[in-house]
Amino acid sequence: MLIAGPRFAPMMFNEPGVGFQVAGELYAVDDRALLRLDGIESIGSPGNWRVPIEVDPLEGGPSTVAQVYMKSRHLADPIHSGYLARYNDRRFVLPDGHPQIAR
């Protein structure tokens, strides 16, 4: 994962063995929410995919399959960071042009 594009978005690429293992949160969503997320992530447009991956809990225990959003490397222009294991960047710009609100 790295920060890229004009909106300073976190982007993951389907390039196993490149970068770091990414830590994050896992959510269960219904079909309606998944379709909304697919729209936000531009699924169906060239260079945007939802991919099943196997994830391991940080606390140990059995792995599970989760869906992650991946981008084509050509969408990562310009690149604003090196590879990251965790997303802690606050520069993301919302589609309406406003910066992300710090929490």
C-alpha cells in the first residue's frame, strides 16, 4: 500500500511479495453496502478490482478470506509515499475537493 493520486488516496496493488503486509480492520457488510463500496472504489472501471485475500488476525487464530480493493499501478500518479504497512495519512482529499477531517 502507498499514498498516491491527486486525492492522496491509499492504494494497494495486486503484486504479491512487493511492499509490506498491511494491517487493518475487517468488517462484515451486507450486499447493499458492498455495492456502495464498489461504487466508491470505481469497481467496473479499468484498473479497479475487488480481490479475495486470506487474512490472519493480529492476535492469532484461524485465517479468513476477505475482500480488498486494489488499483492498477497506472492510477498511482503521482506517488506521495513509500510502501506502508498501516494507513495513518491525513492528506486524503474527498471527491468534493475538501480535505479529510482529522479525528
